[in-house]
Amino acid sequence: MIVILFRLLILLAIISIFYTIYSYMSSPGRKLELAKQSKTFYIYDDPDNTKQNFLMTYKGVLFEGEKYLGTTENAFEVVNINVSARQPNQLKGIERDDIYFLEKEILIRYPYAVIEWKYPLNRLFIHPPKEESEHPS
């Protein structure tokens, strides 16, 4: 009887170890950190929880988005998102097209949202120069 109980405890320990490894490997926080280190895009978000901010990383920079709930024509949705960089000193190399890419990815998840970029990210949105009209010579 003791042998069977001991085997059962060993089996439970092995299952516990595999579950711990699986939980660690599938952890969204770990995936976010790996994406930041490898300088790829990853978004860590709980779309059902509008009070929880989302985190995303792109080109090694960590961004945080604050979601605000509001009304649309048919339902309550996330209608405003404020995005800021967690560490603005790491923004070197981020271009306007990168911001547009991030904005597109946010709008895929929250189509009714208006995205506001916090300083210094909003400085990239310089309007293109107006086309010069042809002047008669």
C-alpha cells in the first residue's frame, strides 16, 4: 500500500513539474519580455477588462495604452486610448511609420477608439508640407 501511495506522489510531482513548465512557457508576461528582447511586435492585453491597461512592445520599446470606455451608437466600447512609452529614452530609431503600424494594430483590436499619443510620441505627427502651387512665371 505504501508503494502505491509513493508512486502516486511521484506521479503527482511529475504532473506538477510539467504544469509549472507549461505555465511558465505560455505566460503572456514572459512572451512580452521575449518580444522586447528580440525587438518584435507583441501586445499583452485583456480585451474583456476595460480597466486594465495593455502593454505592447515594438523594436525593443515598451508602450502602455490606457483604455477608456464610452458609448458608440449600439453599445459601450473602448472609445479612447492614450498611448505612452514606458521608457522614453529608448525611443531612438522609432519612426513615424512605426507609430502608424502600432496605431493600425490597436485599431484592429479596438475599432471605435481614438488614439492619443503622449509626449514625446506625439511629436512625430508633424503634418507633411503643403504642396506648393504652381506659380506662373
